[in-house]
Amino acid sequence: MISLNQGEGIRTYLEEVHALQSRVIHDQEETLIEVAGRMAETITAGGRLFIFGTGHSHLMAEEAFYRAGGLAPVVPIFSATLMLHQNPERGSKLERSEGLAAPLLEWYGPEAGEMLFIFSNSGVNCLPVEMALEAKARGLTVVAVLSRAYARRAPLSSLGKRLDEVADLVIDNGGAPGDALVSLNGSGWRVGPTSTVVGALIWNALVAETAACLQARGLEVPVFASLNMEGAEEHNAALLDRWRPRNPHL
């Protein structure tokens, strides 16, 4: 719990997040290696890695897309109505509504053999679950990143399924139900959410392992470089020429 001692909140959050990150990675190393291996296979075959999330989970699609040190074959599935910068209350209602996944996914033209990563902390909202089902019906490999503890506590949507029950592979972000980590004195509420910081760790660990897999096969890693680095503009231009025709956000 947070006390009135200066710096106590900072130290508490740091210690708790550090311990959580270590557990998430070390306890699921085999799963992470398997997922990264499939990512390398998908890239080698010319396939794309789609990423989807609603609410704050959409930040993982932002994190993975078109960034220095990030993979060029990543395609974020974006919809402004599901983000937070326009009308967060409306977005919260939409992510709990049926019938949105199919038209949203179809716009990106996914192909069998490609992969879809779905970040959904609670793992129960209708749209992420429906998106997983739609993707699997199209022959994509679905990887879910969620809190298993939260998913077991949160009420099911009208679909009656949890994301980890329908995905092909599941990575647990280890988060507490409700996401926030640090208890407040004299209150039942908490501060310090973890799903974003741990989600970014999971994704970038997968990227690093995927790169290692590709290099072990003697293949080039399609990674964007910072434009502030010498030679990056030409390097990135070649990647854009290759992937722009298959990514509407490029």
C-alpha cells in the first residue's frame, strides 16, 4: 500500500513491476520461444503479423508498428472509434458489441497462414473474442495476450467465451484483476496499471527472439531503423517499398 513517505509510491511500483516482468518472461519462456518461431516462419513465407487491441490495449498495436527496432511486416488493425482520443465511453461500448470484427478484419485482407496478436487485458470483451474467432476461420494463427486471473474474474460477454479459450497460443501478462497494482491506504482502489508496460515487454521480447530465429537461418531481419541514424533513410525506404502494398497504414 502507498504510505505518506516521499518516494514510497515510486519504489513500490518499481519493485512490483520488476518482479512481475521477471515472472511473466521466465515462467513462459517456452511459449514465447514457440510464438517467436512461428513469427519467423510467417515472415520467411512473406506473411504479415497483425496486431489488434481495444481501449488501452490498442497501444500495443501502436508500439509494434513502424518504429525503430520494430518489424516491418507488422500490420496494426486500427479503428479510431475503438481508441481513446475521440470518445472513450463510446469505444468502451463498442468493444462490448457483436458484429464488428468481421468487417474490420476483412478490410485488411488477411491471408491463411498469417498471424494475429490480440491484446485484451480482461480477455472477455466481445470484440477481441469475436476477432479471434473470425481470424481463425480465415486460417490465421491467433496469439492472445491477456491476464488469466482477470479473465477468470470478469463476466463473460454475450459470446460466452474467453479469449484464452479460443486462441491458438496464449501469453499471460500476469496482471491483477482490474489491472492496477498498488493499493491505496484507506481505499479499495488501486493505482499503477501493468498491462501496457508488461505488454510492451512481451512484444519486444518476441521481436528480439524472432530476429534471432531469422538470423540463425541466415536470413535478413526486416527491421526499421531510426531516421536519426546514418543510412537509415535508404534502409527504411527499401522496406517500405516491399511492405507498403500490403499494409494500408504505410
